[in-house]
Amino acid sequence: MIKFLLSRLLTFLPTFIGVTLISFAFIRVLPGDPIIVMAGERGMSEERYQELVAELGYDRPVLVQYWEYLGGVIQGDLGDSFVTKRPVWDEFFALFPATLELSACAMTLAILIGLPAGVIAAVYRGKFFDRALMSTALIGYSMPIFWWALLLIIVFSGNLQWTPVSGRIDLLYYFDDVTGFMLIDSILSGQKGAFISAVRHLILPTIVLATVPLAVIARQTRSAMLEVLSEDYIRTAKAKGLGPARINGMHAMRNALIPVITVIGLSVGTLLAGAILTETIFSWPGIGKWMVDSIFRRDYPVVQGGLLLIALMVMIVNLIVDVLYGFINPKIRKQ
Amino acid sequence: MTDLTPEATAAEQARPSRLREFWFYFSENRGAVMGFYVFVAFVIMAAGADILAPYSPTEQFRDHTLVPPFWQEGGSTQFLFGTDPLGRDMLSRLLHGARFSFFVGIVVASVAAFGGVLIGLISGFAPKWLDTIIMRIMDIILAFPSLLLALVLVAILGPSLFNAMLAIAIVLQPHYVRLTRASVLGELSKDYVTSARVAGAGLFRRMFITVLPNCLAPIIVQVALSFSNAILDVAALGFLGMGAQPPTPEWGTMLAEAREFILRAWWVVTLPGIAILVTVLAINLMGDGLRDALDPKLKRS
């Protein structure tokens, strides 16, 4: 087991260095002078330009620059935003809870509906229920979620006026961040109606963000279940006279879950990509919207730092999934 | 897969029956056949947009802005699907949009597949150190969420349809590398590859003629998947303002332009979205059918 862990960590290191190289290269090597961008349309004097070049260290060799960048990354120093002048690291972790809250809700919804749907479809394979569920899943999988979001806004915010169009909470309520999670903070604030307002703001973005992972989980669960259901030990269980609930629930599902867990872990990247679109549409103040805004403002340190942190997060989750997978399934460990 | 001596006559005899076998399995999946017909209609629309469209996609009828579709009150048969805020005919724009989406799908899928399969083949045949380097590079690309990486690439290269396609092809390509490498490694240990080597087949012959044809099935399924992914991603980039630029009638860009009218004119928002959904759905249905027909491991599951 320790050997397995070490080998996984060893593949993590070069990927980490590669990811820092890419995010470093985005600013220094590709065209477009970041200092001129920083100056904006007013421009700047030649002296000030030279001053900034020296200050940001652009006059030194690229390798030295990369080395210092890497050193900074390891110490949590990703530079300051051009626009707000605040450290990128601080900005990221101030906004991260919003994205985490949305993603966690979306993932919970996707698992709560996707898993049972996949199991039921597999058990009733070929029946009407299976076909209906799988057709719906394929539609969800093919859905352009930015359009789906607009549709939901038209129906639920426009026509029915049930849910708000954007933001995390009504402007009526104000309280300090304690955890950064609006659902928890609104309860802690003790203000009447704050929690309800936070929930109402979460509903549409959660549905939108959950759509694709839900479809993927349902499809994956179904095919994993089908594979397991044709195994010999299931026949043995049937021959022993176990009821369908026990066979499907205890014997089949537990083994079918292994590939499904991997899929859930691997869809973290998908979720973050979806968060970019979802957060932009619903003006959700999280990482995705922050990245898109920064790209439009040409706020290079933010784009660079955000890209790196998001990639790191995906890598860490993948590593955890990998290790967990090896933990659950000894066959993988032995390879 | 059995004929090791690809003589012209043998291949000609084998081909029609293989195609028929393929169609037999493919047509067992009714959804796949439906998807195939929709896809054919989509290709016809894309190819014949100039003839089929009643107006030019950029022509502005200033007296007819936001006309609803013909079946709704206030609509007319002059503009079947209504007009957008600038008075452009929706039907013409949607038809021309099919052309962009088709173009995007074809280009991205073939660039990603060509590059990815080539790198995957090299990786499968290469010595261990080169294989490791290639796979680590692919891991690095895969660590970035695809849409984010495409967004940043486009932001640097400048927003345009071409750059969006390039960015998405780069992002999709590692999947082909992994897939090809995995199937190559699976084939390499088989006897027919060994016998080809013993018979004196050179490296390139073994790579492209002996092994590659036997790895194609999962790759073809992946092509269908990346075709639909490319359409979705380019539309998403267009929607964020980083893909095709107005007045290009690209479906995602059309949606972005129509956003402020969502509560007043449902058709400018709904129709381009339905176009994207139906096209992507049709291709994904075909992909499922292809998987059933081509992948013997998953056959009849």
C-alpha cells in the first residue's frame, strides 16, 4: 500500500511542475506585453515602464524568473491582481467558498438522483422506465447548459417569479462572512428569512450545474450495474433465494459503485468548467465568474494564478480518487 | 481482422459484408438510426444553407425587428421563425449557423483525432522513457478543465472562431492519445503483431498497417463524442464572447446577443438553443449506436 501511495505521489510531482510551467508561460512567453496591458489606454512614460520591468523582474533571464515564480507558488505567493491590487491567493480563497457551496449542492443533487436512476434503469433493463430514464439522461448529457440556464430563468424567474435571477442572497440581508458558505452564514446570522433567501438563490444554479454530472452518473451507474448483474455470484444469490432488494442493493450495487465513484471524482473538472458558465449567467460571485471577468479585464496575474490553483485542485482530487480506488480495489494496487 | 495479407481482391470482397454487418448492429439501436437521419438533415442544411435560406443571414430588415414566429400572433410567413432585435431573419441565421457548427465539429474532431492518434501510436510503440514523457504531458493538459483552458488560450490568441477551434482541438486531443495508447498496448502482446515482426515488417508498417486498423473501433466512437463536444464548447465560447464574433450567425454567439431579450422575445433565445441541443443529441445518439456496433466488448450490453 505504501509503495502504491509513493508511486502515485511520484507521478504527481512532474505533473505539478508541468502545470506551473504552463501557467508561467501564459504570461511571460506568449505575445502581449503585460505591463502595457496594465497601463491601460492612458499609457505610461518610458521611465515608469523601465521601473515596472525591474520591479516585476522581467529584465532577468526566463529561467530565473520561473524559479522565483515556483518559489512563490510553493509559499502561496501568486502575485497581486492588476485591478484590485490584492494578492491573487487571498482573492481566490475569498471567492472559493461560493463555488464550493454551489458545486457541493450540484454534486449532491446529481448523486441523489443519478445513482438511483441508474440502478432502477439497470434493474428494469429494456422496459419503458429504462428507456425513458436513459433518453432523459442522454438529453441532459447533450444539453448546452448556458441555454438551459436561460430557459429556466425564462420559466421560473420570468413567468412564474419563483426564483431570483442572480446573486447569492437578497440585498435586504447583510451579515459578515463567518464560513463563507451562505447557507450556514444565513442561519448563523439569525435574521428571519435569510436562509430561505439563500436557498431560493441556490436552486436554479444548482439544477443547471448538476445537469451534466447527473446524466453522466446515471449512465455510468446503469452500465456498471448491468455488468455486475450478469456475474455468477448474482446468480448464486438468486439461487440461494435472496429477494431482489437484497440482491440489487447489497450484492450488485456495492460492486457497481466502484467505477461510479471514479466517475464522480473525475467529474470535478467538468463541474469546475460548468461553474464558469453557470456562475457567469447567474452572477454567482465564485471562482468561475472571477476567472471570466479577469480574462476580459486582461488581469493576467489573476488568470495565471487562478488557472494554476484550479488545475492543482483537479489534480489533488484525481489523486485522492486514484488512491481511494486502489484502496477499494486491490487489483489496481498490485499492477 | 484475420486477413494478414491485405490483397486487393480479398479486401474488396470483405468490405461490403463488413459494412452490412456494421449497419446490422447499428440499426438495431433505433435511437442511433434516428440520430443518423437528423445528422444527415443537419449536413444537408449546412451544405445548402445558401440555397435553403430565404434571406442573407446578415441582412437587416429595420422595419421588422423582433417579429415573432409565424404561428404566433403578430408573426408572418415572410419570416417563418421571426426576426432578431436587428431585424435579421432567424431561419436564415439558424441555417447558416448549422454550417459553422458542422465546420467546427469536422475540423476539431479531425485535428484532435489525427494528432491524438499519431501521438498515441508513437507513445505505444516508443521506449518507456518517451512514453512516460508523453503521458505526463497529456496528464498536464487534462489537469485543466477543458473549457477554462480553451477560454484562456482564446484570450491570449484573440477571440475568433479559428482560435476557438484550435484551443478546443488541443484540449480534446489527450483523450485520443490515451485511448490509442491503451488499445495499442493491448494489441502489441498479441501473436499477429509478433508474427508481423518476425516476418520482417518494419516499424512504420507495424504501426500503421498491422496495429492501427485494429485499434480504430474505440477511436471512431471517440470521434463522434468529440464532434458533439466541439459543437458544445465552441457554442459556449461564443456565448461567453470568446468564440465567433458578431454578426457571425454562430449558434452560441446568437444566444449571447439575444440574452437581454430573454423575457421579451422567447424565440431569439429558444431557437438557437434547440438547434444546438438537437444536433448534439443526434450525434451522441449516433455515438452510442457506433459503440454498440463497433466495440465487440460492449456488444449487446
